[in-house]
Amino acid sequence: MERRGGGGCGLLSNIWFWRSVAGVLTAAVILILCIQFVNRSSAKDFPICRSLELCPSGWLYFQRRCYYLSESEDNWNSSQSFCALHNASLLVIENHQELSFMMKITKQDPWIGLCRRNEEFFWVNGKALDNKLIEVKGSGNCAYLESKGVSASGCYLTRKWVCSLNSSLAR
């Protein structure tokens, strides 16, 4: 009986031995790869990878897009002009995930890139609004995002706004 118990411990200690060997080998491989990465990236004529800055400073990144949430308020047209100066536009919502994300992070009902033309809403990129994605409440011509969805008011009113642009690495 003693021999049986002793054999079990020996088998168990062999498993721990091989796990330790595997761990040491893994650590060695990682260390070698890190050394090679540092040596290659220190060579001035051989850039190892692109910059990891996906968005301009002060902008947020989500699903291959960059977002700017304004601190100040302005009317719809001036807000769109601000975005255009940064190679962006007022927010164009493309899917339910983006809508949900923006509703969670925005406050104080910001302007988005949706406006009424001839009784229909269009995004600033020219696409017609998909009413399955968003239903706009209100009788105004310029849209803003609120906690319950999207509403429209007079474009002359001042609000905060959200700009969006495609990330530099999204292409």
C-alpha cells in the first residue's frame, strides 16, 4: 500500500516538473522575441509598425471611428463647420451598436449630422435616414441625440455637438 501512494506522488511531481519546464521555455521564447523587437525597432531605417494613435488627441475611439464631444455650444451649421475643419462631420449613426454607444456617452442632447430636406431626413454624407434604425421626434429641421432617441429642433438653437470621422487605421 505504501508503494502505491508513493508512485502517485512521483507521477504528480513529474507533471509539475514538466509544467515548470514548459513555463521556463515559454518565458525564454517571449524574452527572445522582445529582444528581437527592441533591436529591430531601434534601427532607424526599419520602422517596425505604424503609430498606434488611432484618433486625434482628445477624440474617442469606437468601432473604427473617432468621436469628438464638444465642451462648448453652438448652432447646427456652426457645429458642422467645426467638424469639417477637423476633416470630420457631425455624427452619422450607421448601426444600432453605434447608436447605443453614443446614447451612453453623450450628455446634454448634442447635435448630430441629420437634417430635414423636403420633409425627409438626410445625413450630412447625403444618405437618407433609415427609419428602421432611428425614428426622429419633433418638428424641427436639425437633429440631436437625447436619452430616449433622436429629436429635431430649430437649427439656430445652441447645443453641444458630436463630430465623427473614420479612424486612420480603419481603412
